[in-house]
Amino acid sequence: TTDPLDDQVALVTGASSGIGAATARELADAGASVALAARRQDRLESLADEIETEGGEALVVPTDVTEETQVREMIETTVSELGGLDVLVNNAGVMLLEPVATADPEDWQQMLDLNVQAVMVASQAALDVMRESGEGDIVNLSSVAGRKAYAGSSGYNASKFGVTAFSESLREEVADSDVRVTSIEPGFVDTELPEHIPDEDQREMVDEMLEGVTPLEPEDVARSIRFAVSQPTHVDINELLIRPTRQE
Ligand code: NDP
């Protein structure tokens, strides 16, 4: 039997934990060779071992995606080592919730650099490769926070609305080819993401919002990414909004 992603190459950023790690496993399970990018190399090495034990192919590409030259090298290394690039999952991100009045502007900058600028540069670099082959998938992790703004979430909201807007603009630009663009918009997912929230009140607010809610697991989001990139060439799943059933 052939798997839907046999002979395809997928690159996942932020593959060292959470949604990115689950997505790398899921795409490897669907037959893709996967390049794993993030800063924590030890985590990427153990994920690569795991994928290879399951019979898959994985490449570790240690990368800080906020560095433009590293992003371009990440794409080049993937293409030269794995033979191409069919699926790019721009997943690396951070959520530093703080009210506007007391926010550290450096936290805003970090979210814009990582959640938006890195996505744009990686998409540009991937497009060079995909334009040549005439097809490919660019999957960007936006969020419910890319569609709905909340008090205390201004910088994160600004970054994720940015991702959704960038994705739609890019989709229109490449609609004369078989390059597809997809925004994934999860609600609460049980990952390390809230651990970096600098403001204690905001961290408590997240805990309160989660009371009585079974959050999504990273695998739940990974399955939806697999679904999107496994469609026939003429079908582009533009957006997927996925909330835990009991999230308001
Ligand atoms: P995690 O904190 O578990 O994962 C974040 C990943 O980003 C890590 O692998 C981290 O790896 C990587 N990363 C951070 N900074 C950099 C950097 N400078 N260069 C390269 N990689 C980096 O969180 P999630 O899995 O939850 O988040 C993944 C994405 O999903 C994010 O874009 C997030 O906004 C989005 N999302 C998450 C939701 C949730 O509720 N969890 C809901 C909606 C969207 P390392 O530190 O090793 O570099």
C-alpha cells in the first residue's frame, strides 16, 4: 500500500515539543521524510531516533528561526539532504500574554519576530523551491487568537492575526500554481506554550479558562495538518479552526 505522503519531504519548525513534535510524527507516519527544526537539538535528536525506529526518515536541522540566514540554511539543508521540499509547517511560536499597560515591548518584539517575521521569511524561501516544482504546501500555525482578540493578549493577537492575513495574501499570490497555503487555528492545546507567560495574572487566567475543559492534545492538531496536506492537488484547505469541545 502507498501512504499519501510517500516520497514527500516535510519540514516542521518548532519540532522539539508540543504540536510541532506531534506533527513531525504524524507526517512521518503518513510516509514523508521529515526535517526537524528548533533550537533544542537534544530533543530533535531523540525525536529523530523515535521516527527512525518506526521505519521513517528524519533529519535534524538545529535552527533559530528568528535569524534570517539560519532560516534560509534550514530550507537549503532540507532540500540538499532530503531531496526537495513539499510541505513546510511554520509552527514555532511563543505566547507572552501581558496587558498593554505593563507589557515589556521586547516581548512584543519576540512574538513579532518569531510568530510573524520567521513565518514570512521561511515561506519566501520555501516558495523558491515550490515554484520550481510547481506544487507544495505551506501550513502556518495561527490560532483562535488569530480570529478573536482577548484582553491581556494584545501582542499575541497582533502576531496571530498577522499570520492569518499573511497566509491569505500568499494564497492569492500563488493561486496560479499548485502551491497551497493553509492556516491552522487551534484553541487550547496541552503543550509547553503557557509556561513562558511572563505575567502571573495572565497565567492564572489561562488556568481559569481551562477549568472544566479537556484541552486538545498536540496529536489532535497534528491529525488536522495531515488531513490538510493529504488532499488531492486541486483541493486547498485554506483554514481549519479547531477548539476543544467545551472551550467557550
Ligand atoms: P510549545 O511551546 O510546546 O512549542 C513551541 C516550539 O517553538 C518549540 O518546539 C520551540 O523549540 C520552538 N521555538 C521557540 N522559539 C524558537 C526559535 N527562536 N527558533 C526555532 N524554534 C523556536 O508550544 P505549542 O506546541 O503549543 O506551539 C506551537 C504553535 O502552535 C505556536 O505557533 C503556537 O502559537 C500555536 N498555537 C498553540 C496553541 C496552544 O494552546 N498550545 C493554540 C493555538 C496555536 P525550541 O525552544 O527548542 O527552539
